Amino acid sequence: MKALRKVADGLGNMELCDLDKPLPKDDEVLIKVMFSGICGSDIHAFKGEYNKQIPLTLGHEFIGIVHEKGDKVTDLTIGDRVVSETTYQVCEKYVHCLAQEYNLCSQRKGLGTQVDGSFATFVLAKAERCHKLPDTISNEVAALIEPLACCIHAAMEKTHIHPNEKIAVFGPGPIGVLMALVVKSLGAEVTLIGISKDAYRLAKAKELGIAQVIDSQTIEWTALLEERTNQLGFDQVFECSGSPQALQQALEIVKKKGIVIQEGLFAKNPVPVDMSLLLNKEIQLIGSRTQKTSSWHKTIEWLQTSTIDLSPVITKILPMDQWEEAFRLAMNGKELKVLLKP
């Protein structure tokens, strides 16, 4: 089978390799991948900014068909259309695992980060982490379920969105746009914030129904806060860009006693935090790490009940042998979600 692998540390060092098809263990399924999305963490891995186990097949946002299954798998059938949680292995014995907060297990191994992922013809997944899909969710939109689950986790499990709240979202990439759409669906007034090079993405977000989009490099913040929040500041701010400058701006524009949720992954750590603002405004700064099983259930339910069409978020689909072009497009700021098709 074909697999797109990070073969060495540093910038690039990725190859489309020929590998043997893996065999599922008793509790696993072998999934034939239909589509797999390029995530920001895959881009960090490409750039050599994000430590992964190497060599490794990247990719973790995917939809596929159950091709083979282990002897102890009873809830899935050959031919089932599924998505899989990114969690592959956890300790299952300490406090977070016992609470099904697998995203916080210190021994967690994830698809595309510690074990081979979905930029391949086939991917192995634990059967208990797979979710069968209803016919109402298209194959392409199903490839968005993993990043959407990250947004659902942040917006529905790490905080609570009240109708008519004033919410700002930094970063008009795929996560930021999906976050803005989720927040809007919960009845809040959302403002999506990017920078000048994000002009295409901001325009695309506007087409998707996010009416208030802002270029932070041209806006006058005092006027923005006066117009959108009566100078009080935003009730909550989601930082989805992984930019230290955006985190600083988030702390500046959130209201006193407001909430800032850090969703974006930083390329370099540690990141400075303005503790004076945090202290003097009594801001709650909340980290949101990927998703957990409950997030996936809520995401699939949201997709079945929401009137928002997410298909325009997917702006390019390329065959996997054109992965270099796909990564170039994903990094140039002129696409939202780019999918690879094995």
C-alpha cells in the first residue's frame, strides 16, 4: 500500500512509501481510507516544528470503510463507513482515562503522531474508537469530523456559549472557521479575526455565513470594541491560530471576568502570557486539547441537526501522489481544508 511518511527530522523529509498492508489485531479494524485532511499539526510536522515518532505515517482526520476486522470486533461490519477518534492507545487505569478523558492521558498514543496515521491506503484503528456514520453525512464532510470535534470540545465542553454573547475567534484557518460556525450555531454573535494575508480565508468565511470578519492589521481596536461590545470587551475569545500575538490580543479584547480559550497549537514553546492583564481583568484562560469520546458523539449529532453546510470548508481535494502540491496549498493561506485521496 501507499503511505505518506515523515522519514527524518527537520524541514520536509517526507516520502510517499510502499508498505505492506497491516493486519488488524483482535480489537482492531483495518480501514480503507477514502479522504484524509491535512491538519495544522501535519504542517508543523512537515516544517520540523512538531516532534513526532519517526519514521511515521502522518494524518489523523479521515473517513473510510471497514476493510478487515479482528476476531473480537462485534459492533462493526465489513463495509461500514466510519470515522475514528485519534486516540489509539491509553493507559485506561488512571484518573483521566477512568473519566474517559483520553486526550489527557500521559501515556496516550495517537494516530499520525505516535502510531501510523491516515495518509495511506489503509489505517489501523481500535474498533471501540470508531463511529459508524449515518447516510446523511457525506464522505467529504465526514473528513471534517475530527477538527470539528476539537471545536465542539472547546465550545461545548470547556465553556458554555450563551445566546447573544459577543464572541471573537482568532485565526481563519479550518479550525477557526469551524469554531466560528459552531459558535454561531449556538446563538452567539461571532467576529472572526485574521491578518492581511488571510484575506481569501476571511472572504470565504463570509461566504459561509460569518458576517463579521476583521483584519487585525488594519482595524482600530478601540473602534472595534465600541462597535461590537459597547467598549466592554468580548464575552469570550477563542484563540485558534497558535500565534502568541493573537493570544496577547485576545487578552486585551476580552471583557473583565471574560474567558479566553486557547485552541491553537503553538509552533514554539514556551509562549509568554501577559499575567498583568490576566490578573487585573480576572480573565479565565482555558486550554482545550483536541477532543474526547463525548466530543465525537456530540459532533455527529450536531452534523445531523445543524442547518449549516460544511462542504464549502473543503476547498481542494488532491490525490495522495500530489501530496507536495496539497501541502503547498494548505500552507499558502488561500485554502481552507485540503483533503488527500489515496
